Amino acid sequence: MAKDEVSASAVGAPMKRREDVRFLTGKGSYTDDMNRPGQSYVVFLRSSVAHGVIRTLDVEAAKASEGVLAVYTHRDIEADGLGGVPCGWEITQSDGSKMVEPAHPILASGKVRHVGDPVVAVIAETKAQARDAAEKITLEIDALPAVVDMRSAETAGAAVHDEAPNNVCYDWDFGDKEKTEAGFAQAAHVTTLEFTNNRLIANAMEPRACIGEHDAAGDRYTLITTSQNPHVIRLLMGAFVLNIPEHRLRVLAPDVGGGFGSKIYHYAEEALVTWASKKVGRPVKWTADRSESFISDAHGRDHVTKAELAMDAEGKFLALRADTMANMGSYLSTFAPCVPTWLHATLLAGQYTTPAIHCRVRAMFTNTVPVDAYRGAGRPEATYLLERIINKAAAELGLDQAEIRRRNFIRPDQFPYETPVALTYDTGDYLATLARVMTMADYAGFEARRQEAAGRGKLRGLGLSCYIEACGIAPSSLVGALGARAGLYEAATVRVNPTGSVSVFTGSHSHGQGHETTFAQVVADQLGIPADSIEIVHGDTDRIAFGMGTYGSRSLAVGGSAIVGAIEKIVAKAKRIAAHLMEASVDDIVFEDGQFKVAGTDKAKAFAEVSLAAYVPHQYPIEELEPGLEETSFYDPKNFTYPAGSYLCEVEVDPDTGVIDIVGMWAADDFGKVINPMIVEGQVHGGLAQGLGQAFIEQCVYDANGQLPSGSYMDYAMPRADDLPSFAVETDLVGTPCTHNPLGVKGCGEAGAIGSPPALVNAVVDALKPYGVQHMDMPLTPQKVWTAIDAATPKMAAE
Amino acid sequence: MYDFQYVKPANLYDAVAAMGSEDAQALSGGQTLTPTMKQRLAQPGTLVDLTGVPELKGIEVGPDSVTIKAATRHVEVERSAELRAAIPALVELASRIGDPQVRNRGTIGGSVANNDPSACYPAAVMALDGVVVTNNREISASDFFQGVYATALEENEIVTAVRFRRPDSASYQKFVQPASRFALTGVFLAKFGPEARVAVTGASENGVFRHAGLEQALSASFTAAAADPVAVSADGMIQDLHGTPAYRAHLIKVMTKRAVQACGG
């Protein structure tokens, strides 16, 4: 191989994303781009009422409507004995009982529980005909009081589910309560913060879509769907909903245009199209309209928390207490129960040595769209809690926001570090990332910038946030003990083709992450062959051995490690073939730069010569070795990985209007080893935009009746390029590689979304210091900021 | 979208005739109508596409006034050098409507005929002493805009042009609603000799309006400080997710002062 080929695709090289050629030229192949012969279309009639009993449901006129093939209601689902949409995680409550797990019917049965709850499926020759027919359905609902605000859900006087009369799904706690109370007893200062972590809507660029198809000849189903984890969908839908064994069900997740968590889950629409495709004998396609996405994709976050931090006189953390209410929405989505518990409370040590932590979480049912993991999932909520209360504590104690953190950081010589909330951090250097970001942002020069801005009538603020996350999810035995109904390993098959090209079949799924490039770099590096000879195959349960999919920044740490495992097996076998070809002992064979060499001689066989011998085994150790060169590996992680970093955000607030101008956003991340710095930076950029979006512009609002006024882009603001500054992102400055996976990688997909919201809020609160503002809940819209300023102004004038 | 008939007349006479068909609806840029139809919230019998009518296109700049024909797209206003020389504030306004896709389709006639309470053009028409010209009459701005989505247009009446008086100076200050980027509150200020005209969009439950108190104060003294003592009432202002009546009332004053400063006052 030529040297330049090595360098372009080498580990650590900013190789351009190979998949972008098709994406940027409109050649991507997304679910809605696909059309099957004889395809029909389904349209769902959804509830326009948040909570109510179905009094009348008459679909006869719809059945008679032009082009209609079938109209299904819950009765048809029940008649076929199908299961409901399953939940993948069970939480055990503080009193030892199991969480309340109500049924989640595919189509509403007797009762509707949120605006958007599907009631009827209409299948027709065209989408327009299906929609015409849906308008002919008589659906009358006797409205019940809607449970909307989870803070009053316990006493709302209405139950979303009869099984949970107070709308409590679970009441759970974690950590050492007594030790925590002891910490508070000896505190010199206690800081308290009550806040909301605002509900978000994922808004992937590609709306959800799916096509179900049944092959009567082989009695085999195919589901093409917008999923982050097709094998998980096959498992959940096949085993728990439709009773289809794996060998009769193929799930494809082709190009997928963004997920952010919302495409992890198994949704009712997928089950419906798959089931209906056999009933009507035609492929059935569904594509969400954007307004339908708003009321049917799982939402994110939505916590209400009271946090208390106990400190000694020097600002050293003694104990942390948190009491959180988490909104589950109307039904339990696939991983919803674990987000506010095991992905949240376990992160409350952050980067700090807080010796005692206790967290209580009550999960509530409300008449809103189900809530589940959204970019970061629990970890952003934990980070926001910590990083906001620390800044409030610093302000109360008169400490600099960096100094209070330095006093509490876990020091580099303390690793591996066991937190009081069950995690063992393998490695990290928080002082280094903090020092780096302060240099990047010219922290020392801030006061001069504040004064200069004041001269222009602007309020300038600087906000720090130091996040940690637990990625590379996760050791299967551990998550099993915590209630997961699945293992969280990953699988990979590496097939070396006869002429030396390589096909990699990964259970990870790329929906924007750039796996086709990063994974190819890993393989190219390990096998010493050009990236051009490597294809990365994902998203097809028929082609890929198994997979748990992509979420929780796990693909490279877990999926990549599985690839490495398969490559190790490939190299071991290839060495035996090479030894035979060169009549040497296998112990003398070394593999380097794509060559099998006999140590101490000039004998060598190229990679492709060995692979050819494996498939044309004329001169081959056939007695002791099978032909072929293909290996599969399952990798189960030994621990989580712990990426961490320090972020600074600088803002200017216009006191006349409340508008926030984000003038600087700096990120210093430690992701361990970085395979492709350009892709990693891109992931951080996207994460920052998403996190800042949550912090200042994304406003999801339910009214008292459970309607969603922010149900379109006319009212739900997504951050746009001109809302944001140029980001400064450094990802490889420190690098404390992960100690327990073969690549030393930690994961980078969620960091930006985790670290940036508290940085921005801290900056705005800092800017509003002259007005005595101590806290504001996200999103910090102009109106909210101006109202805070306006409320404080008469007081200031009087002083 | 429901089925509809589509006609694209080649002249104004045919367009007016087509508007006589049952449930006819004029279509210009379609930036409001098309999304409404896609959501099945509108069901016109016939769409009369006005963009093929030559009489409805073009910009004429005269010594005292400018006339923008109804089917002139926002992008054409945005890029007109002649118009930029005559009333730069109008060009600025057009350049900040929606996004490039919207500006490449949307037209001034469609905007004024729709009279969205958060649209930008109605404020300009009011402040610039505008006249809405139709196929059979001329209507002054104050008579034309009659509240939220309501205008003086009668059945089968088509807006053919909007004529603006050329001011000594003018400025449009738009405070955007963060999601839609329509005007949460927009103020169009125009100065004709000593007379200041202040038109407000996006703020009132009754749609675009002129603020008498601010006009009076600025006509007396064209300075930002002159606006300070003027009471801007929150009564009748819009309450929504993005702004309270008090916030909007406050923004009217802030945007007005910024407009005065932009005009050199």
C-alpha cells in the first residue's frame, strides 16, 4: 500500500466521511424513498383529545370509501391475539415492589391517553384515499380531566391508568440516605436549587417511516423502518407483539436521517404495518407527517427537581440530595423507566469527590406523549443539576466558578475512582480539561470584556460546566441486575473476501454518526489495507449476526471493540495460513503493514495472498484448518466509559429585549483515543447546537387540556446556524484513553448536548447578576429573560 | 390536500372571470395557502394562479411614490436597486421575510391580501401611507386592513398593486418570534417632513395598527427620547407562547426607538 493511502485513512486522520457523497448528492436511500411492488398506505386516525373514553367508533363509512383495503381498530388487534408495545426496562421501587407497567395497546382500547394516541388504522391504495376515508370515521370521545402537570399529577383526581390511581409509575431511590443526611448535618453551608429540565421534541430531520411486507410463499415478514437498532426491533416486535420467530422476520434500517434517541424505541406503527401486510396481502407503508411526528415520536427530558448541596466552609462538597419527578407521559416507552433512574442518579457524582449522595425519583404518568431517552438520556439531567447548583453555591460563597470545581475535582491520582453512586471511573484528568478550556476562552480576560460590553449597554456573562457521562453502554450482567430486559453487548462479523477486500457486518447502526468512515479507519489500521477495500454493512438483521444498536455513545466503544475482536480472530487464522504457505512456524509469523512476515527473514506474504489461499485452499493446512476467512465476535463491555470535559459559554444579554447573543462556546473534551477528529468535532458541534437549543430556544408547551400548542415549527423553535456562534472544540488535547476496551475510546455523541445547557444558563445568570437573578428555567427565551430583568428593575431603581 | 381545479389565466380579465367560479381562491406565491391546503384546513374549489398575469408584475419607482405590482416576489423587492435607492427600509423588510425559499415564491399581493397579524408588509403599507390597488378601485391602507386576516377585499376582487408614498426616511425594526421568525412585534416608522407615522405589526389582537401616541410624540420631536414618556398600553395585545401583552407593548417602544435611531433621529 502506498504511504499516502495509509496516512489518509490512518487512525487519528480527519478522513472525509465516505457516506456524505451519497447524502450530499441526494442519493441516500431512506425508508420513504423505498417503494415495494403493490404497496398500500396506512393513515392513522389519532386522538385529538388528551384523555377520554371512546364512546362511539364507527368505521363502516371508511371501509366503503374509495380505494380502501382495510380499516383496523383495537378489536381487530385483539381478535388476532397480538401483544401491546413492550417496555424494555423494569424498575424495582424503594419498597421492593415492581413499577406499575400498564398495557400499551397498538391501537387505543376503550380509552385515549394523549393527543396523538392512534385509534384507527386505515389502509388504502393511496395515502390521499386513506386520509379521505379516515375523515369518514365517526369517533366520539367523552373527555376526562387531563393529567398534564406532573407536579400535581398525584392529586389530579384522574388516573391515566387505572393501575396507577395516583399516576405514580414508581417511587425509587438510590444512594446512602443516612450518610447523606449526616453530611448535611455537619455542613457549614447548604445551597438549594429547584428547577425544571424542560421537555424536548427530538425533531430528527427524517420523520419516522416504515414499510411492512409479507411473503406468503415463505411466510416471511420484512419490516423496513427508521430505527437505530433493527435487531432490537426484531426482538421486541417479533417476540412480544406479533409472535413471529426471528427466522421469519427481517428488519431493515436503511439510511436513517437522525435519531437522537427517538428512533431507538419500538413503536406501534411498526407492528401495525407488519401485521397488516399479511392481512391485506400487500406491503403497507407509513410515513409520519411532521405534525404527526410532534405528537407520536417519544419526547425527551422533562424533570422537575429539588437539589441540595451541603458544603464545608471552604466550599468542599459534603453531600448531595436530589428529589426528582420524571414525566413518563401516557405509556412506558421502551427504555423510559431507566432514564431518570440508572442513567441519572448514578451520574450525580459528576467530576467531584462528593462522599455521600442520595437521589429519589418519582416517575409520573401524564396525558402527554411518552417520554424516553433523548441525546444524553438522564446524564444531561444529572449534569444540569450539578453544574447549576455548583454555580449557585459558588455565587453564595463568593467563590469563582472554576475554583469551587477545582476544590472538589477527583484528582488524576485517584483513578480508578469509586463514586458513592455505584460507578467506577477508570480514568480522567478534569484539572487538565478545565485548564484547557479556560485558556481557549481567555477566562482571565473576561472582566475586561464584561466592562466593554457594559459600555455598549449589554450584559455579558460567562458560564462554566464540567460534565461527565457514562457511555459505552453497558456490561450485560450489570444492566440485567438493574432491570434491563436485554443484554448490551455488540456483535460484528469481519469477512475477508478472496481477493483481500473486507466486508464488516456491524450491529451498530449509523444514522448520522459516520460509522462507514470511522469503522473503516479502524479496520484499515488493524489490517494494514486501504479504507477503499473495506465496506461497512449495517442495518439489516438478515445480513448481520446480531446487534444491540446505536445509542448512549456506544458504537465505537462497544461495536468497534467487537470489530477488533473479530479482526483478532482473523489475524490469528491468517497467520496459520501464512505459516503454511511460507513453511514456517506460526510463532514466527508477524503481521505488520498488511504483510505476513517470517520474523528475521525477508519472506513475506501479502494480506490478499493469504486471503486467496483461504478460499482457494490448494496449498493449505486443510487437515487442521477450515477454508475461508470470516469471523464473528460479540463484545460485552467490562465497564462504562467515562468521557468528560469542560465547557465555557459566553453571552451578551440585551436588557431592552431579553435577547441572548451567544458570543462564544468553547469545548475541551477528553474522549480518550480519537479515531477521526473531524467526525468527533462534528459530533460535538451537533451536540452543542442541540444542547444550546434546549437551553435557550426549544420550548415544548402543553396547555391545561393536554393540547400541544408548540406542535409545529411555527411555535417550536429549533436552533439555526445564525442563532449560534462559531464553536471552538478541542477533542484530543489531554487524552486519557479508556483502560478497558481495545481501542481506548470513550464515546463522543452526546457530550455536546450534555455539557452545554448548564454552561449557557450559568452564563446568563452570571450576566444578570446585577439584577439579583439566581436562577431561570430553560428555555431562556427573550420574554423570560426580559421579564426577569423587568421584575428586578424597580427594585434596583429603589436601591 | 383535497382535490381542486387549477387555472392559470394569462391576463387580468380572465383572472377576474375565473374568480367567479365556485369556491375560487386566488393563488399567488402560495406560501400560506399551500401549507394550509396540505393540512386540509382549506378546500378551495378552484385555484386561480395569478403569477402568469403580466399586469401583476413589476416595480415602478416615481418621484413621489413607488408601485409594486401584486405578483412581485419578495426576492424581486429585495434585489431591486431602484427600490433600494427610493425606500431602503422596504427592501430591508422584504429581505427578512421567511427564508430564501419563501422569498422566492411569496408575493406582496398575497401578503397584504392575507393580512396575517404578524406579517411584515402590512406595517409598511400603513406607515408609508400606502394604497392597495385592485382590479376595480384604490383602497387606502387604513381602510384596507380590517383586523386579523380581514381586509376590505370583496368577492372576486384581486389586489393588483400596492403604491407607497416615498418618505424622507424610514426604518423597519422586526423583533422575530424565535420559531416562525414572523414578527413578534414589528415597527415600521416613516417620516414625511415633520410627520412621523408608526405602524405596528405582530402585536395587536386586531392586526396591524398605527400608534397615535408615538406618532404624535415623534412628530413633535423626532428623537428616541421623545418616545420614552409615551404610554404604550398592553390592552388588546396578543398573548401567546412567545410573548405576553406587556412584553409586546414594551417591544413596541423599544423597536420604535431603534427605528428613530436608524433614521438618524
